[in-house]
Amino acid sequence: MRLLSLGLGKKGCRIVGLLNRNGERINDINLFKCYAIHRELPFLSAIDLPESNKFTAWLDDEAARSVINTIFSRNEFFEASLLITELMDDYGFNFALRIGEELMSLSEDPVMILAILPYLEVGSNYEEIRRRLKLLNESSHFLILFEDRENLDRMILNSMNMMALVGEIDLKKKISGEVVIDTSDVFNSLMKKGLSSVGFSSTEIKKSFLDKLAFWREEEPAKRKSDRMVKLLRRAIEENLSARCDLSTAKSVLVLFEGDPGNITMDGMFSCLTLVNQKFPRIELRYGDYPVPGSRNLKAMILFSGMTGFKY
């Protein structure tokens, strides 16, 4: 999935710089088309992007329209827009409202906003947080939340890379997953009303020297592979959510796995779906995987959507 990725405000600009450097590439093409927007030129100069992809803009409708017109004039291909901003950054927040409305008026492509929340704790200004989230919801099709924690950059990079891989075909690998999904599955999983949060987990699958010798290696038991997938998904749900939303209010969920095809099994996938159904009965469920032959890492991502509040 090719994403027009706009960083708005200081943290938003920093994140698109990260996606520009480390975003997933398929057939040597970065899946993230990155641009940074801020009013301070010295700050923009430090962002790792081509100068032509940086915009110094004042906070008004005309500036938002000018930025979008310039980007669209380059005739780049993308399937959705991803606006990244810190919720309590006044410049980034207000520019996201204007850019989101402008994009929705010009194109039918989905507009997603990735909002970075302050760390949620007793004493947080929830009234103002809810007010701003409501406005962002109205200026986009989908709203994905990340809390500002120590591993924020890594969490965003891992989650967005997995999401962007959906629907992509690497011509060099010539292999498909156990369950092939496309971009429509992502957008059908995201709810236009409510909040979305991502769970992510990964593990390195270590092999001994003898394992690497084909004539010594025995096939790893299927149950062990299945148990590993379930353990990964459980950890993503219980220990590593991008934002601590109330999962009991979720309306839909998307489960994704990425790794070597030999480590992703249908039995494991069905066991994971059973886990989700047991924890969240009657939830709308989609699932799939992205094969990476030879990968030493197995990754799991779960996207919850349609939630109505926080739980921490």
C-alpha cells in the first residue's frame, strides 16, 4: 500500500523523516511518499528529506491548499494519505484539520490521521484530548492512536511498515502468503467512527548450526509453530498496544503475520483467530499474512478499530 505521508508539527516531521529512511521498500520503491510541513525553516532543515519535500507554511486554509496542490502536481501514485501529528501540538493539530479536509474534498482516497497522544495517566486533560480527537475524526476517514512512550518511534515504524506491506507483491520473491489480503481489507477493518489502536510483537527465530544443514534438520513440529504464533499475538494484545483504548468496545479487528512462510501456518492462524474470538466475542474479524522468505523474525500485528474510550 503506497501512502502519501505528511508530517505536521515537530513530532510529525520527525516521524516522516524516520519513515523516509527506514520505511519498507518493495521492488526498490519506498511505500511511504514523505513530506514535512512546519512553520520554522531551521527545524525543517534538520529533517532527513529532500528539500523539495519540505514545506514552510503558515497556519491557514490557503497554505494547506497550496501544499496539497504542489504535491498533487507531481503525479505520484498513492492509495491513501497518512497525516502524522502530535495531538497537543497546536500547529500540527490545526494544520492536520485543514489538510485532512482539503484531501477529502479533492480525492476519494482514504485519509488516515496518526495522532500521537500524551502519555495517558491520572490528571491528563481528557476533556481537551476528547475534543481534539473528535475534530480529527471529522477531518479524516480513520484515526489511529499512539501514546507518547519510550518506544514510540519503533512502534510507529514497525506497525506502519506491516500495514503498508498489505497488498504489495515483491516481484523478486514470487511467493504468496497463506491468506492473501489487499488494501481493501485494511480500510474495511478501520471504522470511520471511533478510535483505532495497534498491537505489535516480534520474535527472532534462532537456528543452530545443525539446523542450517538441510540433511541434519528435522521439520519443526507444527504445534510449536502454532503455539509461537498464539504467544506472539497474545503479547501484542496484552503488552504492546500503541494506545490503551478500551478494547471491549472495538467493533473490528485485523490480524497480520509477517515472516518466513515456513513459520506461518494455517493451524497457527486459526488458533490465533480462536484466541481473538474468545477475548472479543462478536467482533468483525479479518486476517492475513505477508511472506518474507528467509526472514529470521516472525512479527504479529493486530489492529483494533471502532473503540469509544480509553482504559489504563
